[in-house]
Amino acid sequence: MTGLDARLSARLTGVSGKPVEVANLHRLTGGASRETWSFTARSAGDERRLVLRRDPPGAGRPEGMALEAKAIAAAGRAGVAVPRLVDADTDPAVVGSPYLITEHVDGETIARRLLRDEQYAPVRKGLAAELGRTLARIHAIPVREVPGLSTYDPLETLRENYDALGEPLPTVEIGLRWLALHRPPEVPETVVHGDFRTGNLIVAPSGLRAVLDWESVHAGDPREDLGWLCVKCWRFGSPLPAGGFGTVEELLDGYAEVAGERPDAEAVRWWQLYGTTRWTVGCRAMAERHLSGETPSVELAAVGRRVCEQEHDLLLELGLPAEKREPGPCAPGSDLHGRPTTAELVAAVAAFLREDVMAGTEGRLNFLARVAANTLDGVERELRLGPEQEQRHRERLATLGQVDQAGLAAAIRSGAVDAEDPALLEVVRAAVTDRLAVANPRYLSEDT
């Protein structure tokens, strides 16, 4: 053995006091901020399936990983369904970066299977209430049991993170203004998971098996977790708001069964809109890691073009649906370079990735090939539709006396343009719809 498997073997041998062989080590797909690996640990005739979660080597966040391990341990003691913690350490010399190891939990995490496959139909009926009960148990964990939890003003932090990106967006300015004007009264702080959503849950036909990915755990308003679960992107096309599984009422009913009190639905809606704004900024921040050279990644680059999906959702939540519009004729291209055109070349490479690379690979490489092919689809659409869209965009901005999005965003923040002005909202709505028509036109049909 060499590399990561050898390091894991040495570490687990030291922890258990008997020789441990590591087999079947492979990286799982997904996880743009942290790596997730599955492997089998063999010792004295016994086998255990384990999961390694670690920071990307060279980009370790030891305090964050240590906090995640403490949160999982505390949640387990409180009766929350979590994977059993086997080991954790912040020393990069152990496995290359700060990490934690848990036992494998059988079940499904892929949202589209959970929301569509027949075998999960029975559990879907009561899952929203079960998730409410689970969140109530998480929020009942004494804050002192997870020492080191951060606490912060959510709106101030969100604005700071957004400003740090240096790319002002009118949609985000509108969302931040609405959030500031409608902020609900404060409630006592609790442990907050911070990323409780479909995709971070292991579910079996019998029910919820485990809550994963505690890296965003902090102390704050418990209604944040409820609103985050209801953000539209975590429904994966389902019309049901609570993670795609049920209604908000079912979610809050389940919560009240354990907590003894029912959270205010309007406050949960505020946190839902906050979560959508947060994820708009979060997607752009993930892309910045690629653009800055910190973590070159086709996956992170592709996430940058998903910002418009969250802008679209934010406008929907503010009561601004997209106008259904067929694209006009494409501008004629230059004949300088002949055929195939740039768009045709891009389409050919996307087809190669799907039909050849994906057909001959599996695991993470297969996943990244799909991401790359989908990204090229967007490039091809922008080459076809972009010139017409750009002309409309400039004309719309001119009606508000602006030349670019940054100027419009600044005008909204300063109050020079009223954030609720119908003319402004029409311009912003149209721009987001155009961006989405390039990035992911299918998303326009999921207005639920």
C-alpha cells in the first residue's frame, strides 16, 4: 500500500491496537468543499465499512474539522441519527489534512432517487415531520456541549461575504434590502446544523438513518435550519417545500412534537429567503475559489454559472415569476473560420464527454465529465443566444440610467433606485431569466 490507504492503515492500527488493512478506498462524488472517501477496514477477520471526510490537502481548516467532530459526537449523545464517530485529528501529517472517520450508514443520499423512486414512496409521506422532529432534537443540544461554536449576525456576515466577492448583483441587493426590512424578532440561540437539507441526509425505506455534513454548525436562530431545508434548490424539482418531501405545516408539526412549541411560519419564511440569498452568494464564492487559483476545478467553475438559478428562486420567493419567452433568431455568425462553428465545436466536445468519456469511466471522473459536458452545453447556448441577450440587457439598463449591473446594484444599495420600483424589478427579472436561459433553461420549468 502507498499513499492515503497506507496512512489510514497506520492510523487505524494505532487507534485500535491491532493491525488494520485498508481496502476498496475510493473517493465519492460531490463535496466541493471537503473530500469524502469510502473504504473497508479489515482486522482479525472482521470488516467494517468506514467513511473518511477530510479537507483538501494544503487547504486544511483544523478548527472547523475539530468542531464538526465535536458536533457529531454531541448529536449522537442527544439521540440524533448520525454516523458513529471512529476517529478525528487536525494534524495534516496523519492523512494529509484535518479529517474525521465515521462508520458507514446504509441508505440513500441522492435526492432525485429519494424523491422519485417507488421504494421510498412510503417513507416520503412522513419524512417532513420526521425531519422536523430531528431538527428539534438538534436544537435541544446544550450549546456548552459543542465548545467553540461561532455566533454571528447573519445579515452582517452575509453582506460581508457578498461584498468580499467584488461582483455586485442587483438581485442580491434587492434580497438584502427585503431581509433588513422584514427581520423577525430574535429567539434564544441554539446549536444550528447550518446545512440541514436533502442531500445531507441518509434515508432508508424505513426512515431517516443519519444527518451528515456538520461543517457549518454554529450557534444561532434555530429557525435557520427550518428555512434552509425549504429553500427551493433543495427540493430538486418537487413542488413540496420541506426538502421536497412535504409541507411546511408537516415540518413544523413534527418539530412541535419534540420541542413543545411551534416556530412562527413567517419567521421560517424569512429564513428561507435568507437561505436563498445566502446560497446565491455561496455559489459565487465557490466559483471564486476556482477563479482565484486557490482550488482549480471544473466543478467549482460550473457552480459559478448556477448563481442565476438562486437569483431566479429569490425573485420567485419575492413574487416575481419569470416571463415565458421563446428566444428570438440568433445573430448571423462570421464566415471567417467556416464550419464547424465555435458553437458546433463546443457541442461536439460535450457529446464526446458524454458518449465516450462517461461511458468509459466511473466514480468521480465520471461525475466531473458530466459536469464538464453540462457546462459546455451552457457555453454553446451563450454563443447562440448571447448577442441578442446582450443587446436587450444594455437597452434595459439604459431605461434606468445605468450601463452595467454593478452600477445598478450600487444605485439600489444607496437608495438612488427604489428596491421595490416595478420598473427596476422588471429589468432585474428579465436579466435573470436571460442568464438562466443560457445556464439551465430546464430550471425555468421548475417554478414550484
